[in-house]
Amino acid sequence: MGFHEFGNVETMSSLDKKDTAKKEYVSFRDVFNFLKKNLLILGICSASGAVLGGLYILNSESTYMATTRLVMDPEQGRIVSQDAATGTVIIEAAEIASQVEIVKSEAIAQAVIRKLGLTEDPEILNTRSWQSIVKGSLKAVADLFTGGSGEETEATSEEEVMRRTMGGFLSRVSVRRVGQSYVLEIGYASSDPQKAARTANALAEAYIRNGMNDRADAAKRGAIWLESRLIEVGRKAREAALAAEEYRNEHDITAMANSSTLDQQQLAEVSSQMLAARAATAAESAKLTTLVKLIEGRAADGNMEEIANNPQIQKLRDDIRAAETRLESLRSRYNEGNPAITAAHDEIARLKAAINGELRQIEAVYRSNLETARTREQLAEAQFLNATKKGADKNIARVELSEMESRANTYRRLYESILQQYVGTMQTQSFPLGKARIVTAATAPFGRIWPKPSIILPFSTVLGFAGGLMAAILRNGLDRRAGSGERLQRELGITSLGSIPVYRPQLDSGNGSKPLPTTMLPLRSVLDMPYSRFSEALRSVKNSLDSIIPANGSMVIGVTSIGPGEGKTTVATNLAQLYQNEGQSVLLVDADFIGSRLSRLAASAAQDVGMKPVDLSYIGEQPLVLQNSRTSAGKAARGVAVSELERENLHVEEADEANPVPLVTVEQMKQASVSSQRYGHLTTLKEAIAKMRRRYKVVVVDMSGFEDSADTRTICTYVDGIILVLGNSNKMTIERLADALSAFGKSRISLLGVIANRSDARRRQATV
């Protein structure tokens, strides 16, 4: 049991709840239940779609398609590449697509229309769209009012007839490429099979004839252009060749056998000599640098040829090694400073000085060689600069000459190419060839292509089913009725206590008394029909309430509705009778200060409806009694001590065998209130409820509809929890209920749940 604040109740459509929809899980059972619930709509829509499809088949005119196939002669230029793995030739798709569009062009269509005389064909004229019909009618009316000339009207009419005929004609033509081949399939649809075949063949012949005429005309125009171009290019080629020869003679440029000039050959030789001199200078400089490092002791001899082949240096090196050997021997026998060791050191120094002298002589030779190499290098560079200076002017002339010769060669090659094209064009003009030929002529088809029952009937059925499914989804999504407990919980956070079916009285009430009015029978349903669907539903609601009633305490339950006539009094009365007949201590309070139906019945027929008014003065400050009268009677029978209050209850029970429900009426409340206070009955009711809960375990308070009653909204704050009765939940929407609950404002009340009264839901059959 929780408190609710209805002042800021907000609702939103289930179609707009994107965040909530993401968290919802839809199982196969949900889908099955959805389809089962909307089975009638789906069946009607599917059957309607199938019927409409059948009517369309019966009322549609049969259409036949005749096709003819022609193959295009491939040319080498139309092959763009070849697959290296499979060797398959890849045909340029744009070329084939272009031919497909040419077949469907207006030129081909106009030729076929004129040949077959289709301008007056009613089949083609009837295929006009409604736009063209409207335009034609408006134009005719405009011409009628403007009064155009007859000749212009006739010419315009002929042109419009041709355009209109071409529109209807082309709508029946189909052209497609067969696979990845050069074959084109041309088809024509008509209600007459013979006319379809005749027109398809005429299209193929017109396309072939158009291609031949185009090639012949193109060849003729090309020959004229090539002839003029050939004369012009030949003249330019001759002028370019003469200009190149005159420029060569003017600048004395002599060509060698290998297409190079004499100056260029001499410059190449001088350049080679200069490079060789630079290489020799670099080599001598490297040798001298290595020898200088050797003399200074910064490097080894580096296996220099002059040192390795010098016998004097080799002999001195052998003497140094022998002297070093003797020095090591003397050191092993004598101490440092011995005359023998000093003499050995002097001998080694003398030998090294002799080697350095030899190296100095070799250094002088290297320096002489380096100077000679540098002189040769300078001479070669001087010759190269001289040759370069002399050939600078001729180089510029050679560049100009090269450009002139290139221009002359270009004109010559262009002339030869144009000459070849001219010869080929003349041959094509003399004998033009078509780009395609017919491989399969069209014949009259045996079967129609439209309408096809095998396609239309399933498609129309599926389309009808889809429409029904869409209607069911929209119906389910837009259904905002509050009849679903799950929807109440999701939208408003309100728990559903159950659904009560429509009350259906029996012919024999079973109470043994005179028949009661029909309006009074529902008030004692649990007494007259204890195991009816109505009573069983109320018992289910009571079981839901039992779980929240404290075991050692009491509870005050208010029963209300949005407006009058929703069955709240019936629910309150029968609920109190259920508690009374199950041995619970219960009190029924009529707090409906507007209708006061229970109070009026108590005054006229209290015994008939199983109620008994009690005196408010009888209820005093008594200890809490949770036992019922039957329990007290049992104690008395067993000789157990019974309290004074229990004896009082037992006495009341024995006095009234019918066991009526105690009732506090509206008049009692008003009489007990202060007469000077206009709304004193509310204070009296609040005090009475506080006293009643000490004597009774369950107090059921029947209130007016809260939407138009401020008393009810106030009384709801007195009770422990309220039950909201919806008279017809299938007509009550979530928004309507939310608006009604917002009438409580900021009042904090405990809403136990909602009871859907007068529900038409079928009772589920128990399965064994």
C-alpha cells in the first residue's frame, strides 16, 4: 500500500513511448495473442484482398507479349578488357544500354507507327493517361473560344495525334539485353497476339534499317570532311618539312649517321677527357694524403704499391724487427739503463729515421705526379669550356630545328591516318552494313502475360493481410481504454484488483421472500448467488484486499468511482457481506452524501438487502475486538470466559439470525453533527471512523463519485485506502481517468487499486 499524489498525473500515447518501448520484451506468445485477438480483422481484410484480386482478374483485358531477338555485330572498339583468369571478354555496358534506348526512341516508334498505320488504333489511344486526357480537353475548349485557323489546327492536331500515339505505343514496348551477350530482346504487348508479333518484327526491322541509314549518312558526311581535311593536312606537312630543311642549311647543322651532329660528338669526346683527368687527379691526391698520414704516424701503410715493392724499406723493416727482438732479450737479462739496452734503442731509432727518409723521397714523387695530373685536368677543362662556348649557339638552333622536325613528322603521320580513314569511309559508303541482324523472329504467343492469377491472387491476399495487420496495430496502439490492468500499471502506476462481470440475475432469487425489484438484486448477489461469476469475481477482489489488512489490526476501506451509476454501491455492499459471511467483524458506512442510496434502502427495505442500521451512540470508546460473534459463541459453549463486549456481540447475533451487515446511514451522520456547521458531517464522519475501527476489523465506506464531490475527496483522506470502481472500463480511457484523478490535487491518498465493473471479458475455461 503506497501513497499517491494525483495533481501532476501525466499520460502519453503508447506510440510515443520510445524509451519505454526499448525496455519492453515481446515474446512469441505476445505475438500469437495479438494475432488471435485480431483474427477477425485479419481474416476479413485478407478475404477482401483476395476478392478484389479475383474481380480485377475477371474484369481485366488479357495482354499478350510477342518478342523478337536480334544480335548486334560487335566491333573491336567496344571491347574494353579481358579477364586474365577466365579469358572472358568484358563488353562495354554503356554501348549496349545505348542501343536499348535507341530501340525505344521516338524515331523508331514513328517509323513503325507510319508503316503499320497505328495512329487510329483504339487500343493505343485508350492507353492515354488521365493527365493527357485533361490537357487535351482543356486545349480543345481553349481553341473553341479563341477560334484558331483551320490549317494551323489541322497541323497541330496531326502532330498531337502522332505524339499521343507514340506515348501509348512506347508504353507497350519492352527492350532488354539477354544476359551478358550481344543479343537484344524486343517485345510488344497487345490484346491481339497477331498484332503483337507483327509490331515486334516491325520494330526490329526499323532498328536495323535505321542503323544502316545512320551509318551510310555518317560515312557520307565523314568522307566529305575527311577529303577537305586531307588536302589541308598534306599542305601543312609539306610546308613544315621544307621549313625544317631550310633552317638546317642556314645554321650549318650537319647530321651524323646516328642522327647526332658533329659538334655534339666532339663535345662528348672532350667531356670524356675532362672526366678522366679529374679521376687521375683525385687518385694522385688520395695517394699523397695516405702517405703523409703514414709519415706522421697517423695511419698504417695501407698496402701502398710503392712501399710494398721498395726493397730498401723492406730491409730496414726487417732490421727493426731484429733489433726489437734483441732488445726484448736484453731486457730479460739486464735492467734499464744498461749500455747494451741503450745501444739497442739507438739502433731502432736510427732504422726508423732511415725509413722516414725513404718515405720522404716517395712523397716527393707523389707530389710531382699530383701536379702533373692537375695540369692535365686544367687543360681538359679549358678545352671543354671552349667547345661548350662554340656549340652554345648551335644548341639553340638545334632545339628550334627539333621542334620544326617534330611538327613536320606530326603532320605526316596525321596525313597518313586521315588517308586510311578516308579509304575506309569510301568503302563503307559504297556498301553500308547494318549493326544488327534478326536471329529469332516474333510469332504469335499462346499464353497471356497479364493478368496472372498465380501472382495477383497471392499478392492481393498478402496485401489485404498487411492492411489488416496495419489496422490491428493502429487499433492496438491507439486503444487508450483503461480495461487492461497492465496498461493501468504502466501508464498511471495503479494496480488492478480484478474485473467483475455484468450482473445477470436468476429467475429464482432463493431467499424465500417476495421478489425484489431488479435494481435491488445486485446488492445481495453474494447472498442469492454465492457461486455465480459475479460473486466469484468479488471474492477474488476480497482475496486481493486480505493481503493488505493487518493481522492484529483493523482497516478502513473507501469505495468510490469517478461519477454516479458505475456500481460502487453494489461493490461496497457485496464486499461487506462477504466479510460478514466469512466471520469477519465488518461495518458498512454510507458516506454518499449526494445519492444516499444505502440510507434510503435501509429506511425502506433494510432486511431485504441484508443490512441493519446501527446507532452511532452505541459505538463508544470500546476495546479493540477482532473476534467475530461465532468465535464468542464457541467460547461460551466451551465454558471459556467471555468479555462483556463479546457477550454483547453474541446477544446481537442470536437476536438476528439473518446476520445483516451493520450500516451507518447518512442521516445518522448529519444528526450527530453540529447543526450550526454546514459541513459538520465531515468532522462527525472522521470521528466516527476513528471510533469504529476500534470495534470492527473492516470498515467499508461507500462514497460519492469524487470527480464532482468535494466531500468524497476529503473523506478519502480519512480512510486507510480507497478502491476505485470503473463502471465501463472499455469506454474509460487512460487520459480520462488521469484527468479525473487530477481532481485530488496535492492530496496524498492510498489507492488500493481499480475494479473493472460490468466487464464483458469471457471466463477462461479451466484445463485439466
